[in-house]
Amino acid sequence: MNISKAELSTSIGIVLRDLRLAENKSIETLSNEIDIGYSQLSRIERGKINTSIYQLYRILSVLRIPMDTFLEILKMTIIKQRKSKRRSKRKKRKNEKGK
């Protein structure tokens, strides 16, 4: 699966945010538990910055999510996002043809 750095960062952020919210943790609480800045965690979740494997491991440990589970969720998220983008492009082309 070919993926750009930006697409991967965005997808990682989406999954991390969803997992954090599933645990009913605020971004501030999680950032304190893993000892990183609130703004840094926020930028990771928004896909604005890349994170290290070590940082990812620390986040997942606090959320009690095994790395292999995270990677499977990430894969499914990327597939879902790509399908959504393709549908949007087809719909846009269909609308443009109708004009």
C-alpha cells in the first residue's frame, strides 16, 4: 500500500484521537500521563507533526491498546478514507457532467 507521509500522519492522528475518546480521556489528561505537551499531542492527533515509534508506544500503552491492534485499526482507517475520497471524486465528476 503506497501512502504519503501526510496521509499517514493524518490517519495516525485520527486513530489516536478515536482511541483516546473511546477511553473518555481528554487530550490534557493523556498528555500529562505520557509526559508530553498538550499542544504536541494535539498536533499529532491533527496530523500536523509526525511522532516517533517510542512516543506512539507510550500513547498506546496508556490507552491499553496493543501495537498490532493499532496497526490493524490504522490500516482499516486508511482504506476507509481512500474509499471516501474516491466516492467524493466520482460524485464531483458526475455533478460537473450534469452542468
